[in-house]
Amino acid sequence: MLVIILCLLLFSSCEEQYYERSETIQLDQTEIELQRIAENARSTLSSFFRHLANYNRRGGTRAQEHSFFVKYNFAADEYNDIEMEQVWLTGIHFRNGNFYGRLVNSPHHLSGIKKGDTVIITIDLITDWMYIREGKIIGGYSIKYLLEKIPEEQRSEDQRELLKMF
């Protein structure tokens, strides 16, 4: 069984600002729905990059769309029982033939990188993407899927509020 560590990126509204907080979940990577979500994310990346380019072209001032993220699949350290760890990245940009992103989460099974580090990424290992448009999450299908798996009576208030953003 392949196991994956998946970090959920949670947003909470605070005077029209958004901040991130992460929760870590351990899952079976062979789960069909998560594979479908990852395939869909990669097949719709052009839409994500188009919106990100529009945001960057306006110098980050397009208020109705902001907070752009991709979820990236890293190979975990060899000494773990975990094979992969997914971490959210922001600050996505293209330079000198490479895509880059900055880690939003603190990885648990990846040595040599930490929250805030900038890494080179390849499109094939992106498993989800998201941004905020007028207070609603666009994309972020893995977050929505995982939150919906939590029984309503077990969801935290933050999780209930986050689901309202979809």
C-alpha cells in the first residue's frame, strides 16, 4: 500500500484577508478519487496559469482573484514508511525555463527543505491547484473532497466555514 501525506490548506476570513493553516492527513495514495482529482488538476493547469498570469500582469492588484497555490507531490525521505508527501506551494512563477514555488506547509518527511523554501517544480507532479475569486475557492478539489469525507458532526467550525467557500 502506497501511503501519502497530504497537507490541507485552510483559509479563514479575517477582515477580507486570508491566511493559511495546515492540517496533515495520511492517506492511501491509490485512492481512485484522489488520482482522478490529480489528473483533472494537471489537465486544467492552463486555466490556473492563465488566471495567475492575469493577476501578475496587473501587479497583484486584481482584488477579485488572489492567493494562488498548487499542491505538489514530493518523494519522501527513504527512511520513512511514507512514499510521498504533498505540500502546498505559492509564489508560482516561471524563470529560466523552470517553474518555481515556495512551500506553504512544513513538510514532515522531506529533509533538506522547509516551509518558506523555494523549489523547482515540474508540471507532472502537481496534484491540485486553487485560487480565491471574490471570496470563493476555485479549484482545490482535493481539499473539498477530503473535507466532505469528514462526517458533519465531526467537522470543526473552521472546516465548516471552509466548505462554504466552495
